[in-house]
Amino acid sequence: MASSNSIIQSSRQRLIQILMQNSMLDLEDYRNEQLMLRSMHEGVDGLLLPMLESNKTPDIHVEVRDAYRLRLRERQAGYLRTRHVCSQVLAALNEENIPVICMRGLAVSERLYGDSAYLRPQSDIDLLFHTAQMMDAKQVLWDIGFRPDHAYRNIFVRGDISLDLHDEPLGIGRIQAWEHLTPLRAPDFFADAEHGNLADEEALLISTKIELPYLCFHAMKHSFERLIWLYDIALLAKKIDADDAWDEVLLGIQKYALKRPCFYALSYVQKHLQAPVPDEILDAVRPNMGFVERRLFKRFMQHEIIPFLAERLFARMMPSFTHWLEFWRETIYPRYEVRQQMANGGCVKCSFIRTRLKQVFKASLGFMREGWLLLRG
């Protein structure tokens, strides 16, 4: 029986073949429940829907085609609803002269996907503010019907739309040691922001030299577990190449010390997603790797979802052994507010310990397996 890792690897490889149009979706793909579930987990299921429409293979049952057409309409409706709410939010904030940057999600889909923006999954809307204006922003959102979530004070909800409010873009509020990974902070986003349009409203857009390293950092933070994040980076790489902006982007990568996330992400999208990343850029951002990390990188390039990859790579980015110890202490035993969120309303002590024991057990098995493979050569 194939291992879960090999199933995930083969599923991701098949999805990439389809997305790159190296192979057409066929009836076996539709019947492959594992592949279809994986496409949803990877966030690329929406990108497959138009391919169903263009596939005229007669043995695809009409009920299958109708079911996917329904999903396509639902995706369109969800996107339009999210876009409408985002437009309302931006208009209200603009009226009060509160600068805001929409990160990832809708901003990425409209900027990179064009007329196909609705095919990219949308969950919540991430908004970045200056710290000094966060309370004013919350008041504006309250006035247009949003209310804070009972568990997360910076998530505001109205109906089925959630706004995730940030005054810091990296997640340092959860793991303080992350501040040593990069000097990139919210003021950098605003200082280099470009004036543009989002959801038919005036908006500040992240500059390309910050957007690419930021998207690579975000994808690494989640261990590259969703293909859609890498697909976003591939599309952005194509835009950078068309604008002849690689030199400017390289300056941003170097300035914000994000070579490792960018090397991993750009290497992957160049090899597998037809992204026009120059070899000189990869050479310029290539980090120093020891034997173990070279093995990790090889596995990543072979489509493997590696458990705890983010933590292991972030540990390598710490500037000193003291910072390294601080990082692992916070990662294993975070501060109370984070443990409370992990408990999700339950017993903080019990839920956290139970979750951590499961993770430690899973990590131990994984590291033992890796050690065995290393010994076997």
C-alpha cells in the first residue's frame, strides 16, 4: 500500500501537470476521490473547473459536469460577495482617511488572475493598518456592521465575511522570536505602497519588491502546504519578468533578509510551474545549506509536504544560538494568549498539552524516519 506521503506527492504532481496543461483532465481524475480532495486542500480546485468545461470527452457523465458547473457558480457568487464587502470596507476607511493595505487573498487574485480572479479561493480579507490607527479602523468597521469575534479580538465578522486586522504583517505577535527572521515591518509596506484600485475603490497596493519576498515568507511559514500559494508566486514571477523588474525585486529580497524563503519558492515555481525566474536570481538568493537541509530541499522539490518544515527552516535563519534557543522555546511553549487560541474555547492547559503531545509524537516519528533514511544513504 502506498504511503500517505507518496499519495500526496503523486496527487500534487498530477495537479501540476493539469494546471500547466501538460495533460488534460480525464474521467479517471474525476473519479479519483483522493485527487479531488487534494485539489481542494491545495486551493487549486477552482482552477480546474474551466478545464472541465473545455473537456468535450463524451464519457464524462452529464451529472459530473453539472455538479462542477454548480461549484463554479458558487465560486463566482462567493467571490462577488467578498469583493462587494471589500469595496464597502475600503470606501468607509478612505472616507475617514485611514490608510489600509489589503494583503494576499482578494488583492492577489485581482492583481494576478485578471478575469479569472474568482477561481482563486477567498477565505477572509487580511487588512494591514498603522498601529496608531487600529482603534479608529475598528470603529469604522463597527459603524458598517462588523463585530469582533469572541475568541480573536482582531477578527471582525459580518455574516459569513471575516476581516483579519493586522498592524504587523508577519505574525510576530504569536511568536516574538520571528522578529529576528527579517527586518520587514508594516511601515515598509506603507512606505513603498503603490496607489491603485481594488474592488473598484482607491487602494494602496503592495509594491512588487516587497510582495514577492512577503508571499514567499508566508508560503514558507505554512511549510508550502498549499499549491495555490506557489501558483500565486509563479504568476507574480511572470509579471516581474514582463516588467523587467527582477533587479528591483532582488534588492527587496536582500534588504529584508528573505533569501531562504525566496530560494525555496522560486526554485519550485521555476522547475514545476513554468515561472520565468532567471538562474542568476536563484544564484544570488541561494542560502548556505548543510547536508540535512540539502536533503530537505530535495524532498521539497519532489513535491513532498514535509512536517514542521517552516520551523526547521526558520530555526536556520536565526542570527545566533541564543536566538535559536528563544525561537524553539516559544515555538514549543508559546505565551498564554496563543495557547488560549489553540484551545479554541476549551480548557487551555488540557487542550494545549494534548495538542503538543500529539505534535511531539508525530515529529518524533518523522525525525526517526528521516534519520533511518539518512543512514541508508
